[in-house]
Amino acid sequence: MTCQVETYHPEFSTLLRDDSALVCLASPAVWAEGPVWLPREDAVVFSDVKANRMYRWDRSGTVSVFREASNFSNGNTLDREGQLVSCEHGRRGISRTDAEGVARILVDRFDGKRLNSPNDVVVKSDGTIWFSDPPYGILGDAEGYRSESQIIGCYVYRFDPASGELTAVATDIQRPNGLAFSPDESRLVVADMSIVEFPTQGHRHLVAYDVIDGCRLANPQVIAQIEPGIPDGFRIDHNGRIFCSCEDGILVLSADGQKLGKIKVPERVSNCTFGGPQQDELFITATRSLYHIRLATQGCQYSHLL
């Protein structure tokens, strides 16, 4: 499949190679989400939230079921030791998969109250786990189990596995979803897709926070409106450019939110992740499928594992 793009700024053309092509690697899902690259295996694991399943694609082209009955896992990432960290709608918590393949809950309560349904997650260089907690897994039974929220809002949290401390670091976003740190971790960018539930008062934007003392957020600033569609998941490359999901592709923005261009995808995009030995490959989850495109830029994730 040739790579169809929309260019809004000359910088966008520097991000693609002459041979960049969008390729559908697999299409087994009901709603594909949360791709994570496993550098030690040269493979990608991704969630099928609505089917309560996770899949694994490897470089040979083999697609297999990674986990059946995944507790409606959504977003995934790796910790500093290369262990899989997942957002589980079903158990309403953050799990970590050990060497034996057992997913154990790390945190599922805030001040004794159950979380809503953790959605997306990133791990900072100090090992702390930052995640968003909108209600999508408890609104019905399609992506979890219908339940009443025990939390008064939808927050972004910071969890310290060493101390067990869970802190609400952002409480001003209606429906936090995707999130990613800038390369130097001085900023955390968070997606708000509340337009889905609140069509007249909701948002479809990205908010950038300053990270203070490595553990607090301050000075929120809206840096971009994402349309068509909504900002779901996104990743940031080593120059701070944002590769964000939207209705019809991956919208690429500068660090300050200027729209540079779009990589068109024939299905609604949910998320993406950088991968490959040089971190110059972009793996994209979109509706039923996992897509791939090779870029001329590199991501900034998992450098500690290379």
C-alpha cells in the first residue's frame, strides 16, 4: 500500500523515507488499541479491547493470541526492566506481567476507592508509572463491566512502585486518554477527548503540562485541537514531534502543536508506538488492524532497553 499523506508544513517531508509505505500487518481485532513494541523479541503486542483479548505480531509475520481473557486491557507500555505494564478495564487497575507471563495488579485504588478504568500508560525514566483514568470501561459491558464510578472525577495519576504511593497529578481534564512525555521529560502531554460525551462543552485537544521536580504537573497549556475525530493515543519522537491518532490517520505536530502533516490510514486510528531496532518504525492500531510504516525519524521510547 502506498503511503498517502497530507502535507501542511515543509518539515513533514523530512519525516518520511523515499520508500515509506503503509502496510497492514494483521487485521484480527474488533477494536485494536495499545500497541507496545517488545525490543528483545522484535515483536509488537496490542490489545483488542472489545474482544477481551491481546495479540502478538512478530517480524516473521506471525500473528498469535498473546492473552485470552485480558481483563479488557487497553493501553500498554514497558517498565524499566522491560516488563509489560497494562491498563485493565476489567480489574480497573494497572497490571505488570512477570517473567512467567502472570499479570499481577500493581494498583487499583485511590484513597481506598476503586479506579474508573485506566486507559493509557507511560513509564518515566525514574520507574514511576503515569496513567489516565477515564470511565469508558465502566460505562457499559462492551469494554469492561458496567459499574458506578467511585471517584469524583477522571484524573491522571502517578504511581511509584517503590513506595506504593498513588498521586492524582492532573484533575482538570474532563476525559484524559493518551499521554506521553517529551524527550527530556520536562513536559507531559495529555489528550482530552471529552467531545465524545459532551458534544457542546467537551474537548478534542492536547494539553501540555510542565513536570515540576519530576513528580508534579503545573501550567497546563492547550497546544493543539485534533480533528477530524478525536485525540486518542499518541507518541512523541526524539525531536519532540507528536504523532497523534485522529479519524483518518496519524496527525503529526511540532512540539508546540503546529500541524505538520498527516499519514493517511484507511481505518479509524486509536493509537501508535515507535519500534524496530532503530526505533524508526511506527506501528499503528486502527479499528480492526495493526499497520506499519518506516520513517526517517526515531522515537524516544525504550532507549534503556536497546
